[in-house]
Amino acid sequence: MHELYQQILQALQMEDKEQAVKLSMDALENKHVTVMELYESILSPALASIINEYEDEGDLIWKEHVRSAIIRTIIESAYPYILKEQAPVMGERENVIVMCPELEDHELGAKMVSDFFQIAGFNSYFIGARTPLKTIVNAIKDVKPKYLVISVTNFYHILSVNRLIENIKDVTNSDLTFILGGRAIDANPDSVKNTGAHIHLRNFEDIQQLIEVEK
């Protein structure tokens, strides 16, 4: 796993999209890693590491955008393997909506979480970032999700999550469970309770434990 991480990280550092995607898909195809392992042990650390790689903000921003774009391609290319790893369920699958706060631009973590829920046996609806409240409410009314998952990367958006949850509770009658995750939440776990949410989601294992509790 460490060797694969170093190989993919090197490809990302060189902005070699073809090599990074090939290494990732070959690892999945040959079952050297699962999708969960690829996301949690390779792609997430490789994305986070860029902050320490460049001191000049001018370089950091554009290189982060390039790396994010490559990782997005890997994630999208992994979908057939998500279907292969998807857990069987008895009866209808529960629905979950995964999103970011309206002003949050970092949505790759949320996309990974959405795929995790799909693997765990849910119908996962990823509505991404910069989604207005009215649109979110419409999605909730149509999808009727069991969980609404909000991914927060930027610490300054935690307050907006508080307002978002309050507004959703005010205008919907849905018996929703609010789940928070992302780097900003991991660094400030008390924000889960403070925002009116119910659950702190850190990794795929937390989703599996959530399913066990609900049984």
C-alpha cells in the first residue's frame, strides 16, 4: 500500500494524469486495493499533502487545482468498481444525500463519502457544492433521504452549516438525521452538536457502524 501511495503521489506531483489514473485503475482491477483503501489511504492523503509541498501560494493554488482535477478523474473512473463492491441489501435501499455548504468549493471529500454510502448499500445522491437552500429543500422532498451528510473543509463555513440545518428543519417535515464530516469538523468535533447535527462521520468504518446501530 505504501509503495502504491508513493507511486501515485509521484505521478500527481508531476501532474501526470495518465499515469496516476492508470496506477489507480490497475490497483483496483488487480484487487491490490479496494475503493475504500484507494480513497482513504492514497487519494485523501495525496490531496492533503499538497499544502506542505509548496510555500508560495501562487504555486499552491494552481497545483492544487490540477491535482484535484486528476483525483476527480480517478474517482469518476472508479465507479464500476464501486458497483462491484456494493453491499447487498434486503428490501429497498435507504436514500442519503451528500452535499457541501453553499460557499464550500472543496467537494472531493464529499464525493468520496457519497461513494462510500453507495458501497455500503445506500442510494447515494451527491448534490455537490454551492447548492442554494431552496434546491436542497426540493431534493430532500423528492428523495426523502434517511441521512443528510454535509462535508465541511473550510473552518469558516461551520457557522453557515448551523444556519443551513436550522433552515432545513424549519421548512421540511422530514425526519432527517444530519451527519457532518470533513477536515473542519474533524478538527472541531464539538461543532457537530453546536450546529444541531447528530453524527460525526470520519471514515468508511463509521458508516458501517452506523448501519449496525440502525439494525
